[in-house]
Amino acid sequence: KGRESDPCWLRYERIEDEALADQYRQWCKKLVVCGSSPILDSAREELVAGISSMLGISPTLSRDPQVSPSLVMAAPSEGRNWVDRRSWEEMGEEGYLLKTAHREGGASLLLLGKSDRGVLYGVFHLLRLMQIGRPLHSLEIVENPGNRLRMINHWDNLDGSVERGYAGKSIFYHGGRIARRLDRVRDYARLLASTGINAISINNVNVGREECRLITGSLLPDVARLADVFRAYGIRMFLSVNFASPMWIGGLPTADPLDPEVRRWWRERTEEIYRHIPDFGGFVVKADSEHQPGPLTYGRDHAEGANMLAEALRPHGGLVVWRCFVYNFQDWRDRSTDRARAAYDHFKPLDGRFADNVVLQIKNGPMDFQVREPVSPLFGAMERTNQMLELQITQEYTGQQKDLCFLVPQWKEVLDFDTHAEGKGSTVKAVVGGQVFPFRYSGIAGVSNVGDDRNWTGHTLAQANLYGFGRLAWNPDLSAEEIAEEWVRLSFGHDPRVVQTIRDMLLESWRVYESYTAPLGIGWMVKPGHHYGPDVDGYEYSYWGTYHYADHRGIGVDRTVKTGTGFTGQYFSPNRERYESLETCPDELLLFFHHVPYTHRLKSGETVIQHIYNTHFEGVERVEDFIRRWTRLKGKIDEERYEHVLSKLQEQLANAREWRDVINAYFFRKSGIPDEKGRKIY
Ligand code: GCU
């Protein structure tokens, strides 16, 4: 803090290969810019800054399209004249084209978009190609985003704290107000836009009394300053709102969504918001969930609640992002209630009742961002209701940015999961991409992992999660390998040993984290409250609905239709049958769906208890191996990041040992079954 913040993947380091740099200079020394707007100006500034920094030249700017050779960046209105109709039409609303055009009188590199945003995304793509060292002489790229909404959710509070934040304080708020200087926010907007993010909600879904003021005249002028910064990078701002705001700040006796006074109140509030922020995105709402107020209090359902807000936003083109993270607290003695069922049970019956500017935001799993969960059965189950996916970039249950855990491989599994909603091929990415059902709005949201730490994310390597999230939201077909390698090259350069080591560590890290924490999809077993470190029974006798049911014979939750909670019945066939049967249920989710004896044999051939011991010993060894591999990078990367990551890995090792010993001791004492390999269990 105080010092300049880390540029992350926008380092634009000087290109050392002179031959390559010279080729780039040919294209970049003359820049023809057609058009101007806040977004196009950001695009031009970024392009000029990137070129100067990587190539050591200041491009001459021109408006004359005849200059050649040159890089031509053209706004939608002018770009149309540069390419044939087919190429132009291949581009969607936010798409762009990067093409080397050899014409009479010379060649130019065309960078065109269908919208200002498209041009901005094209600029970042071009700069990325140069950072990665790709040739530019025969480009023929057309890209369109795979998702309409590519959104970041912040869980920041006005006092500067961040719920589940592991990277310092909020970059937006300071002591009950919006920060005066917004340089940091501008850098953040650049980082997000560079990966294609186009929407952001700036406050916690748990909206306190103070935060209710964000939609009032006292704070709206400041909120509008933030919106201005994001707008220049093509990012629309959303706010989380408290459903009881009409009572809390409006002085009304009720927040009943069918009450005319309540409706009028929201309409007027919304009008005022749009007076300050004409392109305001809309509201994010956590209602009737974990103590947040909602429509159920008034005997109304979620559709009635969401539609009331949708009605207020509709005239302005705003959206309601209504979260499906809704469940009831329960008595741990009651084994028939199942939290995993809750989202589907609450929302499925409401299909078709939501207004068309409401989008349901569904967490990837049915529980809560555990290291391993099945995909929520709600995806694809509501064909007449807009849906989007919610992921957690911040590592609440996955190591809190102390432990290395690159989440892209997990997200890939989620996106590629076939729901079978409309037969084979109805993957989650196709559902939220709007290809399975014709949703008007859909996409992906991720809970941010940044704070005001100099490196943004606490653990420097956790920057890869933010980057990877944006890249996947743009193109869910990218592989985890591609994203990891791209990020490493952008962030650490091209030394082969460096690229290979960091890429591999990233790609292995999620499974390593899984191996030393809660086994076989059972989840939880974390210290209550803050959720870091092991406490096997921490939630076992609580009202949270997060149990493992371990006794001296076995462990796991029976969620089958036949003998359990019936959760498996919420999936489409053949997923339903696959999870229902012990024979076909995948090992990694076994304990999520079934209660089995410790001696049950997995498909891997090991018994459950031996699997627990093996993975926990191995997990620690693999963290030790991370440390060994990292130390071989000494001298190959800057000292500061080298030392920082090394110290994080050492912290991770202590955590992994703690998990290993607690989990192994616990299950050895419960089961009385010794480790086949006779290793030390306490
Ligand atoms: C998790 C998290 C909470 C958060 C909640 C949510 O349970 O621990 O801090 O408020 O998710 O998504 O609303």
C-alpha cells in the first residue's frame, strides 16, 4: 500500500526479441483512430500505453485512413467501410475483428468492433498477442463473447471491510464513504475490461443499514463517480439492495411487494438512480436467505418479489439479478431436510412466473462453493426463466488466498457438465450462454477476490483466478491449460522453466487442495465462522444443514431417492440414475450422495478409509513438492514475487499438515481401522 499497485497481467514489458519488436513497430508506429467516445478513448490510451511500453516508440496518431502501413482502430460507424459484409456480419454486438489487410497502396492491421466495447476488447486482444509474442502479419480473428452477462460481484461494505475478502480492504469504500481517489478503481476497471467483463455490482449481497443509503441522494453522487470510471471501460454498474429498504430508509410500515406504496417507493428510488447513472445495470438481490429480508415475510413468493423490482427497472432498461442461494436453517436432528434440495425446491415451481428482465443467479453447486460439489440441478430446469451461473473467485472454502488453488479447472468441470435438460449436449455453458433455451439475459457472475493489497489478491498467484474467470466468461470453451499458460506468460514472461513450473502448479493445485481437505465430495469440516483450517465436527450439530454423519461404521449423506433425501431426483436422466446408484456414482462425489461404510471399495480399488489416509498424506507431500519446484525458480523471476509466493507456500504447508493430521486422526479414532501403510496417525 502506498506504493504503486501491481500491474498484474497488464505489465506490457519491453519486448526483448528485437526482430519481433521491429515487426510490431512496422504496424504500430502509425495509428489511425477513427471515432471518439469515453470507451474509445480508453481503448486508444491503452493501445498507446501498451505500444510505448512494449516497443519503446510513441505511435504517431492520424485520422487519415490512407496512411500505410498502419494500425487502424475504427469505431462501429466507420469500421463498416473497411471490411466486406460477411466479415462485418460475423461480429455480434460486443464482438471485434483483428485482421491484417493487404490493400492497394499498402497494408494495415484492422481493429474493428461492432460497438465501442468491441473495439476496446479488440485492443486488449491485440496487446495480449504482442505480450505473448505472436506474429501479426496474417491475422484473421473474429471474436464474440460466449455470454451476454459477464459480471463481477463485490461483497464490499461501506466501512471498507470485505465479506470473505482475503486481500485487504475494499478498493471502493473507506470509512463509510466512497473513496475520494479512484486511480485504483480505474486500474481495476482496466484489468476487468481486458478479460471482457461488462458488469459489476459494487456492494455486498448482505446489505446493511448503512449500505441502504447507496440508493439515496446522500451517496448517489459518489456512486455515480464510480460508475463513470467503470463506464469508460464498458462496465455497467449494479447495486445490491435490501428488500426491506422501503422500511429501513423509506419510513414505510411494510416492504410487501404487492403494496402500492412500496411499489411506488421503488419506482421513485429507481428513477433517482437513473438520474445519476443513466446506464445503471440494475439490482442484485439476496432475499429470504441467511437473515436477509424478502417477500416470504409477506406471504409473497420470490417471483412476486423480483417482479416488483423488475417493474421499477423496466422503463430504464435495468435488470434484477435475483439470487437462488435460499435455504432454511434446520435442526441437525432432522435428517429428512436437505439443504442441497433447497434452491430447486424453492424456484423450480416458479418457472415462467418471472418477468423477462429478471435473471436468476444460481451458485455452481447446490450447497455453497465447496472444494467439490455436484453441479446445481437447477441449471436447465427452468426453461422459461433467465438463468446465470454464480462462481466464487474469492477463495472462501478453497484456501483463502493463503493456499494455492487455481479454480479454473473446477469451473471448467461445471461449465462442461451436461445437464441433459434438452437431451445430450445441454451443458451448463450452453444453458447460461443462452443456447439451450432462448433466455433474454443470461451469463456468468463471479464473487471478486480483490482488495487493496498491493498485489490485489493477497496471494499473487490468485490473480490467475480473476484472470481465468474473465477469460472463461468471455469464452467458456478455452481450456484450463490455455488460460493458465496465457496468464503465466503475461505475468511472468517466457522463460520455459518458469512457464512450465507455474502453469503446472496452477493446474494441479485444486486437486491438491482437495486431497488434504474434506474427502470425496462431503465438503465442510472447516472451522466455523471464518472457514479456514480443519474442524471435522465444526458444523455437525449446528443449524446450517451441512453434515457428514460420520460414525464408527461409515460416513456420507444419503441423498438418494430410494433411501435418502431424494435430492438425486432433481437431476435429469441419466444424471439422476448415475448419482442414485452406488455403482455409477463417481468417486469424487461419493459421500455427497451416499452414506457408506469405511470399508466400501471405490472405483479406484481403495477403501474409503484408505483413500482418506492416502490422499491426506499425499496432499502434504505435494505441497512440499510445490515448494521444491518453486525454489528452482530463484533468480528467474523477480525477488519480490519469488519470496512472497515462497512464504505463502510455507503457510500452505502448515495448513495442509494440520488438515492431514486432524482428518486422519479423526477417522482413525472413529473407525479403528489402521493405515495399511503404517504411517503416523495421532
Ligand atoms: C456464503 C458466505 C457468506 C455469504 C453467502 C452468500 O455462505 O459464507 O458470507 O453471504 O455465501 O453467498 O450469500
